[in-house]
Amino acid sequence: MFSQYIDSPLGPVHIVASASGISAISFVTTRLTAEQPSALTALAAQQLSAYFDGTLSHFSLPLAASGTVFQQQVWQELCAIPFGQTCSYADIARGINNVKAVRAVGAANGRNPVAIVVPCHRVIGANGTLTGYAGGLDKKDWLLKHEQRQKALFG
């Protein structure tokens, strides 16, 4: 396993990769492990920095997050949410052709190990309110506002 940290406007971000792809991206409070970067973690760091700088709206990274088949389906559907837009858990459930799985979609969303790149922060409650986010609702709010600002500036 390889790992690398970047500084972001929201604090340190930890990137973890295997030889085949990015397996985790998470917000951390402190840098707990020594860095062992790879070409993949460096590429992710570069793209995340560009995202935070407002110059990147679409990630192009090989992903290798582990999860169940259902979780993988949900995470893939999350990647289809356009930059600067939001949707509900019910929208994701419809997108994977499993309309009754709204709660399971919420659980899979909460277990997404690849923050930002797999944009679980773009999922909000059906009534338009912010719902849980592993990084904290303050970070979710910042990410959504950041994307909306960038979308307004650059279309």
C-alpha cells in the first residue's frame, strides 16, 4: 500500500492506493502514518489540489475501493452526479434500478472510502437539507458551495 497527504482548505487529506488504484481518500486531523507515495498517489494529490484550487471539476483516477457488489453499484452511480449538482438517496436508488433500497443506498454512501473523487458529498436529503457526511457536515457544506461557485464562474 502507498500513501500520501495533501493540505487542503479543509485540513489534511490522506490518499491511499494499491498498485491497481486509489483505495481511500479521507479527511484527517493529523498525519498519522509516514508517507509512501507512488505515481498513483501523486496523481491523486495533483488532481485533488487542482479541485481545491478550482481548476478541476472531473477526476480521472483508477479506483480500487473495496466494498460489496451493492456498495460498488452505489459508488459508481455517485460518480455520475454532475459537478456542482446534488441529488437525493432516492435518486441514487432509482439510478441503480432498486427504488426500495433508499436506506441501503444511504448506508453504502456513508461507507464510501474515496471522499471527493466518489462524490458522496453531492447526496442530500429529499427535502434539500444536508444529511450525514463522514468528514462532517461543515466539510460537506464547504464542498458543495465550492463546486457551486466554480460552476457559476466557469459553467
